[in-house]
Amino acid sequence: MSGAAWGADARFAVYYAPSRESAWWQAGSAWLGRDAESGEPCVPPQPDGLRRRLAELTEAPYRYGWHGTLVAPFRLAGGVTQEHVLDATRQWAQAQSPFLLPVEAATLGDFVALRPADQQSEAKMRTVAASALQTLDALRARPSAADLARRLAAPLSERQRALLVEWGYPYVFDEFRFHMTLSSSLADADERATLVAWWQARTPVLGPLAVDHAALFVESAPGEPFVLWQRVPFQTREVK
């Protein structure tokens, strides 16, 4: 994807994605049925006890690829190119120190996700995401009045509404909760519990996530699958 070029409708996002060589990348891509970097389909597992195929439960995260959001998708401001985004992300990444992130599977509302296993880890991810957002915000196109009004019509707190107006997304800074989505919205509590149990049995084997780089993802046009465009390493230091 390094030489790809996208039109004005493309959206860019800074995500966390496990290393391509890691068991975490293989497990998450298989779970969603798609490798967002290679573009190749994957054969998902079928957890015992599910009455539906796993692919039916992961339609929403399938489109976004295996990731955790740091900077939510945004269109580019006038005069900004994808090279500007890549350069800014690289400069930001060089100021970030790698670390290990313990995670656990959990139900968040009516969907299932991986999340940091303790408050210290949660705070680290919040700090990383905040610095990335502040670095890249000048490259983001501001929404039209109609688009902003549509977004503000969602059920948001006053704090979230203020963040949406200023930063283009309501779940940033103190409202940010790092997670890696494992399912669509699921009304069936038993389905959610089955998925959580499947991952709870595997996270100890997979171990903590190595947060040693970020990944630029791109949605080429509205509704298209997000693809992993570039991996951007943090400063070269031993992971602690």
C-alpha cells in the first residue's frame, strides 16, 4: 500500500495494530476474517456454543480491520497530502517510548472488546492517543455545519459534545477508552459471554501487547474496508 494514492473522500486514521509477525496479529485478523495489511481473507474460528457463525457477529469490526483507535478517521484539510500525514505521524512516533500492554476481554456496552487490564495501562494508552491527536489535528478537515449537526444529534454528554466540536470526535482525552473491538453490537448476552470466554482463555497465552508502533489505516471511499497503509515505529528502544 506504500505507493497508493487516494481521493478527497478518503479518511485516514492512526490506529494501534499488533506487529504483523506477532501471534496477536494472526489471531485478531483470523477472528475478523480479514488481514487488513495484506488484503487476504482469513478463516475465522468458531467458538463452541455459538448458534451463529462468528462472521455474522463481527460484520462491523470486519470493515475496520484488527486495531485499536488512537486517532479516529478523518478527512484531510485543503492542501494537506497523505505524505504530510505520514511525515507528521513519523515525527510523533519518534517521541513515543515502547511499552507492554496487558489486556483482557470484556463486554463494553453491547459489544465485546479487548481493553487494558489495569488503570495504569489505560492511562498510558490515553496519553499516547492524546499526543497523537494533538499532533495531527491541524491536518484534519473540519466538518460541514450539516455534518456537525448530524453528529451532535447523537446521545452525548455535554463534555462529549464539546470535544466533538473542538476535536472532531467525542471520545478523546478524558473520554478516551482504548479498546480493540471483537464484535458488532450484540443483543444476545449469551453470545457476548461466549466470545468473552473464548478470548479470556487465550489472552494469557498470547501475553501482553507490544505497543512499539502505530499504524496508519485508510478508508479509500465511504463504506470501503479500511486498509493498513503504513506501520510507523516508535523510537528504537527496548520494550519495557
